[in-house]
Amino acid sequence: MKTTMRILYFAWLSTEIGLSEENVLVPTWVDNVTKLLAWLKTRTPGHESALSDLSAIQVAVNQVHTCFNHPVTSVDEVAFFPPVTGG
Amino acid sequence: MIRIQKDDFDISAEVANLSAKHADSGGVVTFVGLVRDKTDEGLPIAAMVLEHYPGMAERQFSLFETEVHRLWPALRDTLIVHRVGRLYPGEHIVLVITVALHRYIAFESCQFLIDRIKIDAPFWKREEIIFSESKTISRWVKQKSSELPPSMSRQLSMNTRKI
């Protein structure tokens, strides 16, 4: 059984993947951010190249900055982005 | 107070508005971030585009407000205004104003807020660089450790290894 999840991409991640947002059907074994990333990388070459260097990527789950072992479920909004450059 | 907007802001008016609410305060400190006209390499910038994460940006600013009042209980008030969209060299990007009874509180808390914004506010800059007469290139700005205070720079590089 699969569940959907809202994924957002910002800055160069979005440029490289070619998407700023997608709603994905994730397998049930995807229960944290690390596993989500591993699964997302298999989707397209753009995903694979953009998500290959994990040290360059940060994550927010439901708009809260967190780390890669944070759990995720189908009702979550997960955003991936590079280190911020505002201000 | 927090605002995220495309339009420019009027620094004098914002300072006047905030001060008027706290007539007994002795110090107001203002920080303004500007769009530079050159990249780090010295190439001319045609424009800068600010992208942001709506929802999370407001949430983070609200968190910074809570933090700054907790750390400086005598701080009277703060204002953060951050612009988004297409901006040009010399234009305003961000405004931080702090109001306090004493100047050292206003100075320290203002610095704290802009440092927090630099590390944790979900905004990303894209530079449009004039490479030659006929060529403009677009590139995402990378976060620089030189923009961060040394202690935060160390903490940040530790955090990115939590994989």
C-alpha cells in the first residue's frame, strides 16, 4: 500500500530537478527523511544528480528545520533546500 | 512585527512608527541589507532574485522574535521586513529595527536577529551577472561562512554532518 506526500524543492535543487513541487506516492518503507531521499533519487536523473551530495542539502518537515533521521508520514510537507542566503 | 513583501520599505517611516509606540525607549538600532552591484569576483550584477519558502519564512521570523525577547528581556520591540522577488543593485533587501531602553540591548539584539536571518531564514538569492556585453548568466548564491559569526559557522558545519 502506498501513501502520498508533498515535496518542495528550492533554489538550485529546484532548477536541477526541474520541479519546485511534487506530490509523490511513496512506498511504506519510506518512514524517515533519509529513506525518502534514497527513494527520490531513483525517480529521474535530475533527482539523482540534485540529491547526490547530502552535505549540500537541508530539510524541513512541516516547515520546521530538522535532520535526516526525522520521521515522515503521508500528511507531511517535506522541503529540501541548500543552505540559506537571505538577509 | 514581521513583514515579507515585494515592495520597498521606507526606513525613516518604519523607525518613526516603531519609536512612537515606545516613547520612553532610549535607543533604536537599524540594520539595512542592500543589493550589491558586484559579485565577490568583481563582476557587475544586473539583478538579484530573492526566492523564499512562504509559511516557513514567517514561522522562522516569529521564532527569532521569541528567541530575541527571551535573551534580552528588556528589549521593547522589533521589526523585521524582508523583500522578495526581483531586486536591483543598491536596493533594500532586509530591514531589522530594535527598540530598547538602553543602547547596548538595541545593538546586541539587532545583531542577533540579522545573524539568525543569515543562518536560518528560508530565502535564497540568485544573481544575474553581466558576463560581457551580450552575455548575462544566472547563478544561485552560495552561503558563505564569512557571513556568519565564527561560533555559528562552526555549529552550522557540525549540523550539516548529521546525516
